[in-house]
Amino acid sequence: MMETQWSWSPYSTTPRCFGRVPTLLGDAMRSIVSKKQVWTVFASCVLGLNLVSCAKDFEGTYSDPNAVEIVDDKWSESDAHKVANSLINQVLSKPWLTQFEAVKKQKPIVVVDEIANRTDEHIDTKAMTEAMTDELINAGKVRFVNADKRKQILEEIKYQNSGTTEAKTKKSMGKQIGADFMLSGAIASSVHTQGGLKTVTYQTTLTMTDLETAEIVWSGKEEIKKRFKRSSTGW
């Protein structure tokens, strides 16, 4: 057993063994600081790796908005534009249009009703209706009534006729044009699976109706089929 050596200085009343206490404390503190520095460096490295990993996770590029992309078996924006383009080309190439122009000597006025969703999934039918509207307007073969904004237009006309606007700039009541035809339609879907193959079919049907006689002057449909093979983890 080691014995503590005690000695006394004539100039001090403190045992010499106590002189080691500051040294021991200093060594302990340096050890703690050293460990803290190591952990700080380690944490910084981990954070840096996470930042690099996150940066890679969020890398992306621009894609062509007109390109047809099959992402999954659900209805997509590409489907809406493809169907709208095909069906509007059909409706504008049929006899009802030339027959109306021959009798009335003017372009027909069309209003588009919102497309009905008869599928089991959520479909933005408003976007589909807007795609149809774009195709109709840009074709330049019909005149178009903005049915969605009728309420706002009426409120604006009432405001202009309330005495708050200059007389020569206000718009009169009873001057809006009435539509000759209404374009309406619906989207339906069916799913067929056989073995490892899944087929989803979307069918969009449109009709053009004479608003004066309620006669259907045109009807057309467009189908989109998507086929998928089942992966090891499922559909």
C-alpha cells in the first residue's frame, strides 16, 4: 500500500501532496474539452452528410408540359389535354357546325357545362372543362359564353348603372349574348385485372345540345387505356 509522503516547508503551512490537486484537475478538464471537441467534429460531419443527402433528395429538372407522362394508373393532366384536343377536333369537324352557319350566317355561340365525374377516384373536372374551353376558343370556329362569370358580370353591370361611373362608359343591362348550344359530358372508368396485368380504361363522352330545341346535334367519345404490370410489392 502506497503511503502519502507528507513534508512541511518552513515557509508554508500546506502539505506538499496538495500541490498535485490543481495538476490533476487540469488534466481532467483537458480530457473533457478534448472529448467535447471530438463530439463537435463528429456532429458537424453527420450534419454535413445529412445536408448533402437532403440536397440529393430534392434535385429536379423541368419537364415538357406538353409531353404525355404515364406516372400511375390514375387520371392525369396529360390525359385531360389529350382527350380535350381529340374531342374538340371531332365536334368542330361535324355537320352541325356548317349547317348552323349556312342558316344563321354567323358562328354559333357555345357554353360549356362542367364535365361530370362518374369514376371512383377524385378527378379535377374543372381542369378538364377548362381544357375543353381552351380548345374551343383557340380553334376560332365558335363564339364562347363565359358561364362561370355570369354572376360577377351582372354585379359589375349593376355597379356601373348605379351612377358611380361615367355615363358613356357604363354597360347596359340586357345586352349579353345568349348561347345557341351547350357542350356537356362525363368521364367514366373501368378496371380489369388478369394475372399480373392491370388495365384501366377511361371513357369521356361529350354531347352538343341545341338550347332552343333540346336536340342533341352531336355526340362523341374518347377512350384512354393504361396497362400496368404488377411489381413484387404490388400495384
